[in-house]
Amino acid sequence: MKKRAVAAVLAAVIVTAMTGCGSSGTQTTENAAAVATTAEAATEVAAEEEWMNDPTAYLSGITASDYVDLPADYASLTVEVAPVAEVTDEEVEAMIDSQRQAKRELKEVTKRTTVREGDVVNIDYVGRIDGEEFDGGSAEGYNLEIGSNSFIEGFESGLIDQKVGDTVTLELTFPEDYGDSTKAGVDAEFEVTINSIQEYVVPELTDQFVTDLGITDEFGNPVSTADELRTYVRNYLVEENESQYTQRLEEAIRNALSEKTTFKKDVPPAMVLRNSEAIVNELTSYATQYGIDLKTLMQIAYGSTEESYMQDINDMAVENVKKSIMLKAIGDKEGLTLSDDAFQTELEVAVSNSGFTSVEEVAREDIEAYREILDKRKIMDFLKSKTTVVAPAAEEGSTGNTAAPAAEAAQ
């Protein structure tokens, strides 16, 4: 589970490897041109082509020391980072329970006719305001989970203890903050007929259930018993906690260095453009998953306004680029960045393992992203080995050491 194929790195087109914003694919000029149906889109394509052909869009195209004065103590930092969280039995069981819940099935209740909390009731209902039916207030054969709070307050609770076949009249009031302002705070009457009751049945944690999950461990062996599943889940959670710790540690190191680093001149605009496009691609992908657009995501997640969200993304890009150049300067000074010959060797192996027939098939931006990934890993490993990690101040009454070299603390 800990190893990640190099093929995935190249295939994912990770142009934000050194930004701390996650990986993201970029669109080739040819593909972008194929969908450029407006003047605005055509302008974006031209801008993308411009930075792709600009050497200063990539760390290999600049001399990092021209941009930064590094702090003298960059190899002897002290940072405060919470230690790796321990995995509890409760967390293991909670994750297993979530798997069981994901496999739950609805089955009709035949041994009782009275509605309970958690039941899924099939209902017909008609909603009226001032005696008149209103749009969206009626349905037939609707499955409603009691306790889901998907209907206005009082609707679901009003069906508890009612029986199959009953028709219930509910006198309710729409909340003041209801999405439809024409109904906000308005009294309404709902006539509800209960057709049937179903309940979710969660499968037991049996060996057969585990086998049906189709999980294999890191060695490719099938996970087929409840105990093996617990071991698998615990190992997964341990790895996740270690990964989160590493992310926190690296971010703390970057921030500590950034506070002490002085920039002598502005960072390359092409590099900022490259980075901002990667951020846009990444965040747009997230937004799409939640059914919203980029602007809305920026407003929710970052407090951006309708007017400022693109500037906010640009500011993120500038900050990411500064940190990337800062790390590159350390790598150059310590001799940690790969030479062209060494990188070519690494690249050829990666390309071969990725299913490409030659390096020429890989776009330049992907190649440069891969170079930056490899360099960043070496530089961060160096810094972590030199950094002292201090745990946050312990609560009164607790004991224990609070400082350790990063390489030790990460083990």
C-alpha cells in the first residue's frame, strides 16, 4: 500500500507536485484547441501555449538563488507538529461498520405495521396552503427515511407511531429560512397516506461478508476473514495517520523557511500562470464532484468574493511558486537536485514502466513535473532529517519528551 507506481505520476500529469495543492492534470494545447469555441477560450489556449514554451515556467529553467536569500539556519530548524495519531480499536470498528452500512439493504417490514424512527416509509402525500395544492408539495409512492430530516420539521416525526394504511393530516409551518421565500414562515397542511414500511438491514460481519468485499492486502493476498479485515483496516489507518503527519511536518518546514526567506525579485510570471492553471483545474474538479462551480467553491472554502476569487487563486499560485523556488535554492546549494544525466536515466525507467514506448511521447510539462517531484522528495527528506520536531505543549499533568529529530519522529 505504501508504494505508488511511477506510472501513475506521469499519467496524472502532475504539474502541481511542488505546490502543496495536490496533483492535477493539464490539458494539451491540441486538446484545448479542440474545445476552444469562443474567443475567451482561444485566448486561454494561447496563454497556456505561451507558458508551456517559456523556460521560466519550470524550476529547471531558472537559477533559484537569483530570486532568494536563504536563512542561515535552514538546515537546523525547529518546528511544532502534533505527533502521529495512534489508531484505536474504536476507529477500526467504525471503519468496518461504515463498510457494513454501505452494504445495507432495504427490506419490507411484515411483522409490525407501526412506524418507528429509522424506518423507510412509502407514502403518498398532498400539500396545501390556504386549502390550495402548491407546486412541489405532492407525490405518490415516495420513500422517506424517518429521521433523515429531509422534510420540514414535524413531517417525519408526525408519522412515528402511525400505521400502514393510515392517512394522517399534518399541520406544519415552513421554516423562516426556507429556500423558497414564497413559503418561508407559511402554514401548510399535508395529507399523508402510509403505504408500507421498510427498514435497512445491515449485514453481519462474517467471513463471507469480508470475502465478498474483494479486498487484497499489500502483497496481493485476499482478505477473507473478520480478523484479517481488522488487521487490514488498522494498517490502512496507521498509514493514513503517518501520511497526514508527514504532510503536516513538510508544511511546517515550508512555512518556517518561508518566514525567514527573503525574495530579491518577483517570481517568473510564466511559473505563476502554470501554477494557477493547475490550481484552477484541481479546484474545478473538486467543485464538480459537489455539483457547484469554481466560484462557489472558492466562496465556501476560502471566503472569496465573486470579484476576488480569481485573484485569490493567483495569490495562492504566487505563494506556492515562492516556496518551490525556495526549496530549489536549498537543493542547488546542497547538491540535491538531479543532474540532467541522472534525471534522464530516472525518466527513461519511469516512461518504460508507464507503458510509453519513448520519452518523446511524453509532453514537456509532464517531464518537468516529474523532475520537480523527484527533486522535491530529496530536498524534503534532507530538511526533515535536519529538523527538530517539537510536539504542541502537553496538557497539565501529562509527561513525556516533546522534541525529536524529524526523521526519528516520522518512524
